[in-house]
Amino acid sequence: MTDDLPPHKALLPSGLRDRLPPDAEAEAAAVETLMAGFAAHGYQRVKPPLLEFEDGLLTGSGAAMAEQTFRLMDPDTRRMMGLRADMTPQVARIATTRLGHIARPLRLSYAGQCLRVQASQLAPERQIAQAGIELIGHDSPEADAEIVLVGAEALRAVGLHRLSIDLTMPTLVPSLLDETHFPADKRAALSRALDRKDIAAVRDRAGPLAATLSDLLLAAGPADGALAALAAADLPAATRKLAERVAATVAAIRSQLAARSMQGITLTVDPVEFRGLKYHTGVCTTFYTPGRQAELGRGGRYICSDPETGAGEPATCLTLYPDAVMRVVAPHRTAPRVFIPLGANPAHAAALRAQGFATVAALDPDTSAASRLGCTHLMQADGTAVALSE
Amino acid sequence: MTAEFKAADLAKDQDAPIILALPKGRILKECAPLLARAGIVPGPGYDDEDSRHLRFPTNDPGLDVVRVRSFDVATFVAFGAAEIGICGSDVLAEFDYDEIYAPLDLGIGACRVSVAEPVATAGTDDPRGWSRVRVASKYPNIARRHYAARGIQAEVVHLNGAMELAPQLGLSRVIVDLVATGSTLKANGLVETEVIAQVTSRLIVNRSALKTRPEAMGNLIARFRAAQAAMAAA
């Protein structure tokens, strides 16, 4: 029996990666630009820890992330801890506990890394960067619209001007099924067909709802058409209210877009889609950039509940994924690097840094190292930076 | 971690042609009348299996056709390499990609995914007593799910063809395979004992493409829907 080759020391667990120059800097810059955009709209930054006790992390809206959460035991207390898979439940906990006494609506922002147990084949990353906002304590189309607009403006600041934003109402189909007393044992099969947009199977499985549901399935697309189909659909009272809320949210987003004369943003509505994070309870959004596969961000309305008392308050969130954003924006521009020969005047080097150069100090008399070290310029004795010829 | 695309290399833009992925083989022939009814005329050679070309223009400058293995159609569409495709529901059930919508049953390529076993053993042993079974299949996920739902652990031997040989050569107790007429089973001394799912070809679309290019994608789906309805009526 021969031994297997020892694993290469640089091999990382699947879904994890090193970010190298200049990507690491680009990611940090993108996150800071997004966060500055959030801060400019009054969203104050919080920083929850990486790890929490499992029973706190996975209550309320966190319960939906239970199966994606890495766990380890705290050797100190011997209680199980969870490594966050999503930051929204953590921010919700902060909002309802330590910031529970602060006036509402509460606007919070956050950025950090999350870890998930399982990646999908399509999205192989298990470590995911998030940068997001939460608007807690206000249930209105205007609050939904504010989150969308703040997100769109932040993405604009990193150079993304064309966005396609999909709005869904994950509670609409369940509400319709409840109100029409659709048999519980047939729901799983119907939900699956709806999720795949398989019209044939929906017609087959939806019984008396076949016509309504297939009309709504077909209506998914540009906001106007979808809203018209929702308005025309035969919906019972509570479901009708949800449909009206989607329409009101679209109207609120449009009026805010118009007020800021923001162009290049397409709104689509998918009335029967209900996928996404399981804790969402109202209008949800997914941000795309046209023609690209990646989702740039997701958000939606949820109940922000106090882990102690269980009391809930309305909240809405948007989480942007900096990794996905980075893949679709123009490459980040790093500072030009200037080589500072040994013994040069430190004041000259400081002056160049003030001009936006990154200075690379020589550690020995050899100036030929400049281009090898990635420098584009060489500082002269008079303190000027001269571009190196190729 | 996968190497990243630079933004500039990602040529796929809003205005790039939509790619329609078609499966090689049996279904490709059955697709021809449907494509014709939908007004899609691929360039010469697309239905010639010997042609070395894989990508063909169509009469619509905004639509190109690629020809790939039937299992790969789902993968191309799931990853967004093709926006739309035609693929058997067996493949969809096997991969279960959540990035794929399957809005239309095209009603072509009908067959079924079934369990088969040697005539000699069929009916000799009650599967209700099994805790595990060895299955040869090119559908490992379908086979596992099917048996798991009955409380049976399926030990899957993943083969890409000639499944019918597996039981007689002692590779597996049963096979899970696509059955059209059953003549291959019969010729190899096998009998179909259970139908897992009826199979037809579906029109599939990529989720992001449908969200971000709703007009173009919706229009294409509508053309296929009309073509399918016309063929069903004829």
C-alpha cells in the first residue's frame, strides 16, 4: 500500500480563498464606499462579534440560518456557539436588546464576513462578505423604498449605474393558499412547481387556484405588467392587501427615483416567487446588474424580535455582497508606487505620499529593484517622481 | 476559490445574443418542428451530428444556438452560459438546480425513469424488507431520493451507459434508467418493476436572465408556448 501524496500546504478548505493585491484592497475600498453611502443616509454602523451563543444567534429571524451555521463549543462555558452565517439576525438582536430603548425608526448599518456550512455549485464561496442596512420600527412602503434607494445610491458610488431590481412578496402565495383552504398535504408539490415556474405542473396541482396562479406566474416581469396582472387577479381580502402593498412599494420607489432623477434602474415584479431567506415576511428585493449572472444583494421585510421576550417589531433590510459587486465593477485603481532610493530626504517622500503616491523605501543602495517591486516611478534627488520607462 | 473574471472579460452584456442550448441526440430531431413553429431557423449544420461546430447563428441576430450533451444543457443554463434551453425532466430532477425555471412542458421526448431488475429476481424478494440496495444508474440523485423516500439506503454505482449489463455481471441488484420502449431491457433479460417518473422535455430558462431581461426572455417563452400549443392541437 502506497501512501497518498501529502496535501499541498497552500490548499484551503473548499469555498475559502486568499485575496491578493490588488483585489484585497479593492474589496476593502468597495466595502468602505458602500458603508460611506449608508452612513450618508443616517445609517449608523454596528459591529457584532463573529461568534455568539447558539441559542441567541439562532432564535427569531436567525432560526432560518440554523442549518448553514458552523458550531463550536466554548471551552470556557461549555455552551455551543455559532459562527454567524448572516449578519441580519445579529443586528436585529442588537436593535431589540442593547438599542431597544433608542427612538424608532432605527437605522443601522454593518459590514463583515460570514461563514456558511455549505456552498452551492453555482456559488462556491463559503465565506461571504456582507455590507448591509436595517431600518427597524417602521412598516410602510416608504421604508421599503428608502432601503432600495439607499442601496442603489451606494452601488452607484462604486460605479454601478445600471441595476435591475426584482421585487417579490414571499407571503403572497402562502396567504392565498391559507385563505382558500388549500389542502396542506398538496402544498409541498405545488410550491415546488411554483418555484420552478413550471406552468404545466402548477395547472395540474393547483386545483381551483390553477387559473389565478398560472396567470400570476406568467405575469412575472416588468413591474407595470406584473402589477396589472395582480390587480386583475381574483384574490381574497388578506392576499389582496399584500398585492396592494407590492404596488404601493413600487410606486414609492418610482417616486423617489424620479425625485432624485436616477436613471438606469429597471424594476421587475415576480408575484409568486417566495424563495430567499426564510425569515422574510413582506416585500423582498433582489439586486442584479443586467446581463450578469450574479446577485448583488438581497433584502426584505422581516420581524425583528427580542430574543428574550419574543416581542417583534417591523423591520426591513438590504444586504449587499461585496464579492459579487467587485466582479461587475470596473477594476479598482490603486495608488501609483514610487521607489525612494536609500538616503533620500524623508520630507520629499512624505510630500509624494501627500500627492497620492505609495512610497516604497529602498533597503539597500540598488535602485534597479524599483520595477521589480512594482514601482511605476522613481524619486529623484530633488524630490520629484519620474515615471520609469518600461 | 475559482479564478475571477475581470469585469472587462465578461463579455456577456445586456445586448449580447441570447443563447439557446439544445441537447444532442434523440431530442434534437424532435425539436426541429418546434423550432420551426417558433420561427427559429438555426444556421446550416445544426442538426448534423457529424458537424464539428457547436455554436450556430439563427435567423434572429439576437439568438444563437449551441448543441451540447443533454445532461449539460441544464448545467449551461444554470450557470447562465446559456439563457434558455431544452432539456428532459429527468435531467432537471437529477441536478435540481435552483437557478433554473422550467416554464413549459414541450411534450416531446416522452419516456420514463424506471427501476428495472433481472427477470430472474423480479418478484422473488419483497423490497419492503430491504435496508439497502445496490443500484446502477446514471441518475445517482434520483435513485438515492427514490429509495430514501422508502427508507432504503441506495448504494449507487454511477455508470454513464450500458446500465443493462450491471445486474447480470453482478454489479448491482437493480438499475434506474431511462426507458422509452423497453426493448433494450427485454433484450438484456430485465423487466421494468417500478416507474419513478414520467419524462418529457421542458423549456428551461436561467433565473437571472428572466429577471434582468424580462421582455426578451418573456417573448421567447411566449413563442415556444404558442408553438407547443399549435403542435399539440395539430
